[in-house]
Amino acid sequence: MTPIEYIGSTPKKQRKKPIMGGWVIMLLAVGFVSYFAWPAFADIVKSEEDLPTNTKVERAISTLSKSGKYGDRIAAAALDRTRKGVIYDGSVYNNIGYPNGDISPDRGTSTDMVVRVYRELGIDLQVKIHEDMSEHFHKYPQLWNQRQPDTNIDHRRVHNQQRFFERHGVVLEKSRSTADYSYGDVVVWSLPDGKPHIGIVVPGPGSHAEEVWVVHNNRNGTEWSNDLLSNSIIGHYRYQGE
């Protein structure tokens, strides 16, 4: 029999598909990405969880209130101020009452926050500073062309609060180590524009509870922030009344 010539491409043997095919590769790829990306993702989640919230404020205040320490009471009163919805208002002068005089409670600066915190503990810095300035006027900064004390404004100036704490509180080291600060301490900074700024040391939120953060009003309203070392520290005091 004459063989028949085959014309066309050579037949190819069909290859078997690999078991699970691309799924294995995909799973390996997902595992690889997860292994390296998860730490960064976890840090982001943790960071979100540690943001200051009213719930964390309540927890921190509750913890501080149990200690009985005076500094912790100051810190608790400072944290409570962050829930008041205060708008920064740097108006130079307002006519207010005396004693316990204040501008509108929904407005204020860093010094107003400090005054309001101490009033929660029964100390009126408006009265304290006025009485001290009345007896020792020239021992206070002479920066505003005043000839006598003024109960409307003296206690609302950072320079005057700082001088009062120097005279009647404990003057502490202006350290760059957070270990040297305790809850309730008063800190004065020099901002980048050269203006003085004042705040109170408090614990941090969430997993930062063992750290030292601050409550202050730096043009964003009264806030709880990790800004203790963000600016040059020019004063560190502990004042717990006479």
C-alpha cells in the first residue's frame, strides 16, 4: 500500500494544565505583599485609633481623677477644656469683670485656657496676678506702657503669667527630655514668630497614655497634642497654689 503523505503542521501533544493554575501564584503574591505591607498598614490603623477623641478624654480624666495628685487634677481640668469648643480669639483688650472675669467662654487664647483650668481648682489667676502686680508692679514686664495694673488684661498676657509662676511656683529645668515633665506642669514656648505661648502637660491618648502631651490653644482652639518639644521651651513651672 502506498503511504499517504500528511500535509500540514505537525500535531502537538496537548499539555496538561497545572493543578490550581494561577491561584497558587496569586496567593503567593498576596502573601508576599501582606507580609511587607501589613506593618505599615497596622501603624496607620494604630495611629487612627490613637487620635484624640472625646471618649479618650473621658478615659484620661477618669484615670487622672483617681490618683489624688494635684498635678493630675490640673491635667484633668486641662483635658476637659478640649471639649468646650473654644475658638482662638487674640483680641488685645476686653472689658471684663473682677474677680472671675472672663471673655466669652467660646473664645480665648492660650492664657485664657490656663486661667480657666486653675479656676476649676479654685485658684483665680486674675486675682492672684493683680494682687501681686499691685504690690510689685515693676517686677513684672514693662512692655505695654502701663502705669498701673489692669484687671482686664494683665492675667491674659503670657509674659505676666510666666513672671507670676516664676515668683510663686516652682521653677523647673527647661529640658528637652520628656522624662523631666509631669502632668499638670505649665510650659512656656517661644513660637517661630517669636511670640510666647503657654500650655499644660497632660498624658497622651490611647497607647500614648504613658507619654507627656500638652493641652494648649495655638490658633486652632484648645487642643490635645503631642507638641511639648515642637517649639523652643523658655519656661517650665509647677504651680499648685500658695
